Amino acid sequence: MTFAGGLGYALIALGPAIALFFTVIVGKPFLILTLIVSILSWLISLVLIAGVWRAFLPGESNVWVYIPLLLSAVCCQEAARRLFWHVYLRVEDILDKIAVKLSKPRLHAVDKLEIALAFGLGHGLAHVIFFCVALLTPSFGPATYYIPSCSRMSFFLMSALTGLGFLIIHTFSMIIAFDGHADGKKSQQLFAPGMHLFATFATLVNLVDGGCVYGVSATLFCALVTSAVCWKIQWDKTGADPFPSSSLSRTHH
């Protein structure tokens, strides 16, 4: 591999996050702060899970060991998502009170979507940085790498595509979950943890001989479905204008 190859893998995994950051997040300090808090909370939850399971993992693990490990990780992260919802309710109340005092408009649908997007993007970025980008350093060297169970796809490409899938799932699932909690829609409340759990267990297929093609495809399919559901919610909330203005921009502070 070359520098161009390694950079290409990194951009596959991080491309949508970079685009969202510079088009939605970068000009709004509150969203930047939200993004940072989300990243840190995801990393803290991962460290806690790793600390607990480190004492129980055997010397030679097998596929069955990963099932309770992944299940507990998903449950912990989904609990953090629910906690974010309650934090968001408190933040929304504070921001609305400040807006009233300053004679500014209260948060509207677009603002709420952007806050949920920042929370979700933080989770997605943390996942990609920890599970994908951290593994791509050797891809900038002179050779590539294949794992024994996947001879049809390089390890770096598999990591990049899987990271891309989870970036999209984490980012847009947060919007779906927040909207579901706000409107009391049980289907949307269950969609986020259900899709997260399905995509997570789909990665176990990568450990089966020749299964990486199907595992990666399943993850990307979950990302596609999540994107479609999120787009429908965004369309229903904002109407015919897919890119309405926001009151969270720097000029309104």
C-alpha cells in the first residue's frame, strides 16, 4: 500500500463525518461542544465495558465469548443514548429560557435535529476513530494485509467499510431515537437499539471463513436503512425545504 491508499481508507470511513462537520457543526459553538461531550461519553462507556470484561475473557477466546461482550457494550451505549435524551430535554429548557430573555426565537425543529445530529455524530466518530482509524496506520506502509477468514477483501478495506456503516448508523439513529422520544413513537425508540444490535452482531460473520463480504454488506445495508428512515423524519419535520436555516449559528449568540 501507499500513502494514497491509506488516506483513501481513512476517507472512506471518515468522509461523511467530515462533510457533516463542516456543513452543519463547524459554525455553531454549541454543536461543537455537544459533539465533544458525545465523543467523550462514548469512550468512557467503552473503557468501562473493557474494564469489566477484561477480568472474564479467557486466554483463547472464540466467537461465543464475543456474544455477551457485544450485547453488554450495545446495552451500555444505548443507555447512554437514553441519558443523552434526558440531558437534551434539560438543555432545551435552558436554551428556550435564554432565548425568551434575549428576545430570540425558541428552538425549532431544525435546531433539535442538529442537536441530535451532533450527539449521534460524536458517537459515530468515536466508534470510527477507535475501531477503524486506529487500525489503519499500517495501511500507509508498503504492503496490505488479509486475515485468514477473509481472503477476498483486505483487512483495511473491511475496517473502513465497517467503520463507515457504524458512523452512519450511530449518527442517524440518534435523530430517530430523539424524534421517537419526543413524539412518543415506540417504533422509533426501538429502531435505534434494534438496528445497533443487529449491525453489531453482523460483524461476527466476519470471523467465519469467507463471511466478511456478507458481514460488511449487512452493516452497510443497516446504514442505508437507517439513513432512509432518518431522511423521512427530516422531510416530515422540515417540509419541502431540505436545508432550512438554523437559529444555532454563531450570529445568533
